[in-house]
Amino acid sequence: MTNYFESEFARSLRLYEGDKADFMWFRVPDTTMLRYAAGANNIIAGAVPCDFIAFYGGRCLLLECKSSRSPSSYCLDYIRDHQLKDLLKAQRCGMTSWFIFNRRNRKRGNDAWAMKPEIVKDWFDLGMKSVKWEQMMDQGTKIERTWIGGKPYWMLRPILEDVSNKGVSV
């Protein structure tokens, strides 16, 4: 099944890479698909920390995309324990990490917010099972969606400004 948000996000990274000489990225293959393609669950493959890894101006970014069609909230069960731990550890190691949450809803539009892993950890520490989109609007960084040549793109500047604030010009 195609994850439209990840496809759009990859297209947006590709567009940004074409505009910046000191920016590169790659998609981290999901090991679940490796096991599925091989037709066996007994294949030993490590869990991947995120969907995308990017390098910008000598700094590393880990980006994990999450998407939901729920009109009211995001179910936290879809965040794997290792994803949160790995993004938190990356932050402690001096990297920049983001969860990017996408609300795909015909009535309310297609929106996205970037959240630092520390905020996501706080939700788990509070025992929350889901997070209302309104709370994400308040706590997160809005990622705008635009159309270029008839295709949707996500404007990545807000999540890259975090790298900029650490001494790299955007």
C-alpha cells in the first residue's frame, strides 16, 4: 500500500536538494517490507530509526513521517517504541530529529505538523493514547503544503530552520 504522505515528503526533499548544494537525503528502507517480500518473519533485520535521514550544512536530521485519516486525533499506538527512543537518542547525540504528523482529511484538508521527540515522549509519559489535532497545532511547527506543477509539496523550511539555529545558514 502506498503511503502518500511519505511519497509527497520524498518529493519535497528531492526539490529542496535540487536547490541547495549542501543538502542531501535518503529514504531508509523499512525492514518490515523486507520480511514481507521474503515471505518469512524469521529474517533477522534491525528496526530502522526513521523514514528519512538528511544532511544539511554538516548536520544530520532524522525525520519520521506519521499519517492518519482520523478527523479528530492521532492514535499514539502507531509510534513504535524504538522510533521514539532512537529519535530521542539522536537528539542527545547532537542531531536534529522530528516526527512529522500528517492529517489527511477531505473535510479539514491535508495538514502537517512537526514535533520534537521530547514532546512526543511527554505525551507517552502522561499516559495519553491519542493526541487531538488541535494540541498538535498548539505544540508543533506547521508544515505548509503547496502545489507546484500540479503536484503537492511540503514546505520544509520550518524544520530546517532548527538546523539553521545551530549555526548553519538556510
